[in-house]
Amino acid sequence: MPVCLFVGGKAMLVAAAGFTLSWTHSVEKVRWEEDWTLGRGGLLTLVEARVQGSGAGMEIPDGAILKDGAWHYAPSLPPRASIVLANSGATGGGWRICGDGRCAEVGEAAGKPAEISACREGGSASAAQ
């Protein structure tokens, strides 16, 4: 079962099984990236995170390793059915979702939240650009 991005009632195929979610922190203006995989039961698991600095609400966790200008660490979060992305349009940037050589961007303008989850049975999905 592939991973889809749902925005405004439309589905876009993101990846077959894994993807990277990235954004720039709205206050600290620091790049943040997370690698996710789709596992059994359609649950999403956060495998690794990278952040290019620390600041308000983004302390570097114990055990993080500085590599290529970013702190790498493995968050300890339980798998989840979906990831909901706010689309406030007030952060100066949006979310970037990349997988299988394709990327999609959402949240640069105000709108309804987007959701990343396993593609729904019987639902259609177009490839992300």
C-alpha cells in the first residue's frame, strides 16, 4: 500500500513505502527533515530526523550526532496512522514531501490541513510532482 498526501479532497501519490518530510522552522528559520516509512497496517514510523540547529522548542536530543551540518537522531515516537500538516500560510514557507524521486509542497498559503497516510482503498491518487 503506497503513501498518499491528501489536500483539499484530492489525493497525490507520494511514495511506495518511504518519504522525507521537510520544512523550515517558522521562528528560528532552521531546516528540519524527517524520514518516515510505511509499515504493517498502514502505520507511519518516524525513522530519523535531522535539524540544522537548535532554538525555541527545538532542543537537540541526547545522542544526536552532528554530520554534514545537521544534527541526526532517531526519535522515539510510536507509529501513527497519519500525519496532519497545518496550512496557515503564516510561516513564510510550507511543507515539502519527497519520495521515490518526486516531491510535493503544501502549506505555503492558508488553507485546510493536509494529511499524509496510507492511500485509501478504492481512492484515486495522482503522482506528486
